[in-house]
Amino acid sequence: MTSRTTLAALGERVAEDGPLAHDLALQHLSVMVVDTAPGAAAALADRRAPDVVRVRALAVASAVLLRGRSADSHRGVAA
């Protein structure tokens, strides 16, 4: 789920349909970033959070995951 195109597609779908329509994907993403971005993870997992908060958390989580992949590729780690 951490490829640039997959995260971009999720962002577009969330922007069009709203976070609640993609809650399962946001819950999954929350688990993936809980150690590196706990605030974003909490916002993604909170179904009662305002849409704007969850969308912003999606942006933060995406940046964290993509930055991690970039760092791994520079170290020669398979991503």
C-alpha cells in the first residue's frame, strides 16, 4: 500500500468520497504509521474526527511512508 501511485489514488478517492467511505484503508494506514507518526495514526483511526483532520493525517502518513521508502532505497534495502 505504500507505493506513490497507490497513496495518490487513495488521496484522490478520499478527497472525492470523504474519509468515512475509505475507513478500512485509513485504519490500515494508521497501523502502518503508528510508530513513526502517532498523531497522524490516531487521527486516521478516529472515525469521529473532522474530515479535514483525517485528510491532513493522510497527507502526513503518506509523506512518512514515502520518505521511509526513499531512505530504504538509498541504503539498498528492498522496499
